[in-house]
Amino acid sequence: MEGVKLTIALIVAVLLQWSLRNVSEIFAYVDLPLIVIVYAALQRNSIRALIFGTLAGLSVDALSGGLLGSQGFSKTLIAFIVSEIARRVYLDNLLLRIPVLIGACVVNSLVYFGLHRLLGQPPQGDLIVVGAYSLIGTTIVGTLIYLLFESLGNERTRPKRRDVFSSRRQTRRRNPIRLAK
Amino acid sequence: MVERSQKDVWRLSPWLLSALLLVNFVLMAFDAREITSGQRVIRTWTQTAADFVQSPITSITSGVYNYFASISSLRSAADENDTLKVRIQELEVEVKQKADLNSENERLRALLELKETSKYKILTARIIGRDPSVWFDSSIINRGTMDGVKLNMPVVADGGLIGRVVAVGPLTAQVDLVTYSKSAVGGIIGEIAGSNALGVVAGTSKKDLLEMKYVPGTIDVQVGQVVYTTGQDGIFPAGLKLGEIVNVVSGSATTPHQIQIRPSARLTSMQEVGVLLYEPPGKAEFEQKLPNAVKAK
């Protein structure tokens, strides 16, 4: 079920990435597929994250002026690195996920820019300027999206927690009332 | 569905990573080769598929945008109306003068027995998508081979030249802007008949700036002069407006001028464009036999 939800999220992210720049130029600085890929990689399923990385990257490349496969390459690499880090380090806290997203954004810009330079197709934007704006945009939107994902996850897990701790909580709440009476 | 243990996943992932990176790298190398050789097959078919998503979204977003834009523009409508009435009167006089000039031109042509030069048709197109990557700035239009669009056809807007078609599918085409750092157009300062200030107008990666190279330093160049295409590059027809000179660093007898041009077409807010159904005249036979000539497929 988690996989289906993430797949839907990735499809929506790619569709929005295709269309949002038409609405405003600012949206170009937000890499929505990268946000979803990093989130998927943090779930410790590296195979799924790798496939997501390649597919999302290629979908964006197909409509871009850049080389076909360059985003696919960088996003696949990021998916692997993030899933390996998530395997070794506990990253379930939102505050710890933000630096991971920042790192992913930096690596994405460097790899994408480097690959184009390597193959003689230098990108239009300046590495520092475009990379910095992209980092800011993706981090802000990514944090908000992760907050949303987390709140949706909590909604789902809340009844389970109540079931687990119900008897203990009830006794703690009742005691002071009884004493007051 | 086969359930894999975490150990299997961790064991498999480096192999899968290597395979996927290799696939991506091969695609990149193939695409880099296609850029110089012509049509980009995989890209055009993906764009055609994406058109079914992009076109409705663009229609909806532009509809909403136009609705709010029309509301906000109501305030200035009365002032604009008065200005336009004055402008119409001015234009009527100009139209009359043009009509006189046209008839005079026709009479003179008849006298000189000149044949009518065939002008290229313009196919109007709508921009349905912008580059999803922030590193590039190509646009996707809703016209393709089914409408007669071909590779390298020039694309214009109200102000002048915008760019050229770099990939074309059945329903869509991808357009690279003149401001792209790898684009170059043969340019001339002033009218073709009355100027010898030839050079190459190249992109600078900035949206509002072009650079003109190789203009001899001995030629007088002024800020405010207009630059047109020469038609000598074998892609663009002659006489298309490129922009206006905004800055000149004067050269000398041995060094060329450094000229900066502001594009006349508004590249930041394009919605409707025109594709010139223009095919450049074929190259001379001896030119095609040159060792470095691009072979036609």
C-alpha cells in the first residue's frame, strides 16, 4: 500500500513538474520528483527508490532541453546514496530529513551540471546561482511536503497508539478526578 | 508479488544501481550524438505522449490567468481606450501612405519585370510546455509534423525571432531560444542593402541579452541600431528582427567590437508564437562534398 501511494505521489510530482513552469517561473526552482525520490529512499526500500529515480529523471529529461538520461543518472545515484544512509543512520525525524534533502539537492545540481559539461552540452544556467535558488526552493517545498506526509502518516497511526496505550492512560486520567470527588 | 527480505534488497541494490546508471549513461551519449546529427527520436515520442497531459493543463491555467488578468486590466481600460483612438487615427494615415507605396512598388516592379518573391507562410502555435528543468529554457509548442513543422524551422513572435525547432514529433515540437548559449544566428546591423556590419549573434544564457561577435572594429556601430538576420547561416531567412544594440565596447583595426543586444521578442512571457514554414535553399554541390559538411539524411 505504501508503494502504491508513493507511486501516485511520484506521478503527480512529475506531472506538476511538467506543467507548473507555465504558471510561474518560480516553480522551475522546485524539484518535486527529487523530493518524492528522497522520501522514498528514506523508507529503506532501495530497489523501489532506484527505479523511482530513473523513471522520474527520464520523464523530466524527455521534456527538457538537457540530455536524455542526465536527470535519470543523478536521481538514481541520489536514491542509492540516501537509501544507504537511511540504512545506517536513524532518519525518521523530520529535522534530520531536511539536511538529507539539502545534500540531495546539492549532489543533483553538481552531477547534472558535471554530466552536461562532460558531454559538451553546458547548461544555460550558472551552477552557483541556479544551484542556490534550486536548493532554497526545493528545501522549503520539500519540508512542507514532508510535514504533510508525516501528518498523514500520524493520522493513520493514531488509533493504533490509542489501542496500545489505552488502559494505562485511562488509569492516569481517572485518578485525579476521583481524588477530587 | 515476490516478497524480498531486507538482506536480498541490500545485496541486489548495488547491481541494480550499476545497471540503471549504465542505461542512463548510454541514453545520454546517444542523445548527445543526436543533437548534432538531427532528429531526437525518444524525446519526440515522449513529448507527443506528454502533450495529452500538458495541453489540457495549459488550457485551464491560461484560462484562469486570463480571467484574472482581464479583471485587473478593467481599471486601465478607459485610459487605454482614449490612447487607442488617437493611435487608430495615426495608423489610418500610415495605412494610406503604405497603400500608396505598395501600388508604386508594384508599378516599378512591373516596369523592371521583376518576379514576385515568394514569402514563407507562418503557422501560429501555442506554447504548451516550458522546460521542466531549471538548467535549460526550451519550450514545447502544439504543432508538429502533421501541421508541416520540420526540424530547424525558425520560430517568431510579435517582436522578432525567438529561436528554432530542435525536435519535432507528430503533434508537438521543441523550440530552443536564441538566448541559449549554444545557439548562433548570422546577423547584420541595419538594413541588408545598406550595411556591411556582419557578425554572429550568439546566446549568452541570459534571457534578455544576446551577444554579437566578429563585427570588425573599423565599422561604426551605435547603441540603438537594429540587428536583423542575414540568411547566410543556412537556417534562418534574411530580414528577421533580432533586437536592438544596448551596449558597444569599441574594437580596433585588429580586434572586433563587443556588442550586446536586447532581443526584440519578449522571451519571458510568450504564449502564442509563429513557426515560419521556411526551408533554406539547398547547399551548392561542391559545398556538400566538403569533408566537414553535415550529411543530409
